[in-house]
Amino acid sequence: MASRPFHHGNLRVVLLEQAEAMLREGGVGGLSLRELARQAGVSHGAPRSHFVDRQALLDALAEQGFNRLTDNLRTALRTPGTLEEQARLVGRAYVDFAVHDAALMDLMFAAKQDAPSGPIHEAALRLFQVFDQALARESTQSPADDARERFKLLFTATMQGTATLLASRRIDRPQAEKLIDDAVDVLLASELGGRLLSG
Amino acid sequence: MASRPFHHGNLRVVLLEQAEAMLREGGVGGLSLRELARQAGVSHGAPRSHFVDRQALLDALAEQGFNRLTDNLRTALRTPGTLEEQARLVGRAYVDFAVHDAALMDLMFAAKQDAPSGPIHEAALRLFQVFDQALARESTQSPADDARERFKLLFTATMQGTATLLASRRIDRPQAEKLIDDAVDVLLASELGGRLLSG
DNA sequence: ACCTGAACACCGTTCAAGT
DNA sequence: ACCTGAACACCGTTCAAGT
């Protein structure tokens, strides 16, 4: 009876923390609700009080992942510099996150069959808004034009792809670094980038 | 005894085919060896003769996926046209595959902790070689320069990212189409693209 | 409101045995 | 060489019962 669970009221938080570590260790397949309960010192049915099923836990992890990545990018953007410098910093932060938490990233960008709504999608929207704000700060572009949106998508897609290629070991770190630099160069020097900065 | 298994010598092929469909239905989590055996009309231990464990089946699926995607891209490249037109076709083929077989794509680009070797990695190399050949056909670039390699990585990363964003419903089809077009435009008009085509 | 613990159906893996 | 079927440990989920 000395092993009474010590997380009164925050078992949910503890489970999420442990689940993130477990995800980092053994991927989605290695994530077990029962093992999680064991580590937390509660019965195997206890997680049910906080997550209706395994998928609900995975969803919560994905949402939390989006929020954390959003924070990371905001932190990177707090460093003063030109748009080019900031773009490199954001790109590196994005890729770093994706490599450090590859399985979590898979969860965040897993193919869903359900409708695009709910807290995960909203957290993803907040992530993409970071790019909007960063571009709006430097851009003289009128909001009516879609150049900013297209630039943002192009940048996001390239960083996401770089992250996937690196996390899956299809390319190595130096290649990824050069890829980010090339992407920033090409995008900023493009006609799209020009319209954005001096439109 | 009327239900004698009819796949003498090709149970492996049958299992892989069914597994691909199962993957398309319910994702990696929904892929069960026992269910697979049931559908094939064999005992639950039978797959063991062809795949040492579940991971071996997943690896075989990933390798097969790379080979099929390689074929799809080669087919797209068989259509005559300018480099720009071919790049759009290849981009669409890449993204189409990623959306139709999203779970398989996840398997192909899953984060592996083991060393980058083996049949999967070789199949991935063959995929990327398709881009090399396509660029070599149109390029006057000397092979010593790394412009072609950097162009290839940039293109691949962008298509991979677009595929992920679309498969995860972060963007929709029209946005993905425009994204591919923008990427091709920006890349071909870039200094890097210029060096590639007229170097 | 939150947690326990038995119960159920399912799973991957192993392995001796068959053909 | 390939397949069978029992055995084992593990899992997610449900649910009545406790506090």
C-alpha cells in the first residue's frame, strides 16, 4: 500500500509525458496502454478515465506535438534577423523536431479518414499561422494577393519533405542542411518571393 | 478438405497482395498476420514460412512499394514533353501514389533505427535514380557539378512534403496541384535550374 | 470523478509435429 | 520446404464494483 499512485488529478499529464518517451523509443507500434499504466503505477484500466481508447491517446499526442512544434518555431522566430536568416532558422527547427520526434511527427501527419476537424486540425492551423505572421511582418504584400499563401505552402512542403527524407535516413544531416539553404535561396530569389517582398 | 490452400508456391505473393489491400483499409495498425492467414485460407503459423515476423512483412511491403512507385514514375516519364511538362507529370504521379497508398508510403519512409542498408534502401536508391536519368536526358550539365543532385533533392523533398500534406488532409487536392505547379516553376526558373539546363 | 480488477476476444511468436 | 495447431505472453476494451 506504499505504492499508492501519486498523481492525483494529473494522471493524464503523466501518461502523455510517458507516452511521448515511449513513442520516441519504440514508435507507434511499441506504445502500449497497459505498459503505460504499469509505468505510472496504476491499474491497466485507469487510462480509460482519461482517454476513451488508444486512438484518443494518439490524437492527444498529435495535438500536443503540433503545439510544441508551434512553440519551437515561435522561439526560432524571436531571434532577430533578415527574412532569409529567419527562414533558415525556422527550417532547421522544423527539421530538428521531425528528427527528434519522428514517430510523433508521423502521428501528426498520419492519413486520417475522418473529416478534417477537431482539436488536431486546429492545432495544425495554429502551426501554419506562425508562417503567416512571420511573412506578414516582413511583407509589403496586400492580403488580397495569394502570393503569401503560395509561398507559405511551398516552404512548408519543402521543410516537411526534407524532414521525412532525413528521418527515414534517405538523406543525411549535411544533405538536409544544404537542402534547407537551397530551398530558402531558391524561394526568396523566385518571382514569387520577389512579389512577396517588394509587391 | 475441400478448402485445401490453392497457393502452392506463391503464398508469399498472395500474402503481400492482401497485405497491401489491408494496409489501404485500416493502416499499419489494422494489419494482422492472423487475419491475413485467415483470408488466405491457411493456418496462422503459415506466414512464418515466408516472413520471419511482422516487421519482415512490413519491410517487404515497403520494398514492393518503392518498386511500384519507381514503375509509376518511369511510366510518367515515357510521355514525351519538355522538362517542365515531365516534372509536372512526375510530381502528380508521386503525389497520386502517396495519397492512394498513404499507409504504404508511411512504411516506405518510416524512421528506422537500424543502419541504412538492405533491400529497402536499395529500392529507394533505384527510385531516386529515376530522377537522375530524367535530368540527365535533358541536361547539358557536367556530372562533376552537384547542381543536378541538389536540384533532384529539392524536387524530391517538395513532392514528398506535398504528398504528406495532402495525405494528412492539411491541404486539399487543388492546393496540392497548384503547389506542384509552383514548385516546378520556381525550381526551373531558379539559378540552380538555369545552371542545370544551360551549363 | 477516478480507479480497480476480472473477463473477453484478439494478437505475434515459438515450436514440435506432420506431409 | 512448407504448413498445422497447441501453447504462451501480451494486448485493447468492457464493465461491475469500489472510493
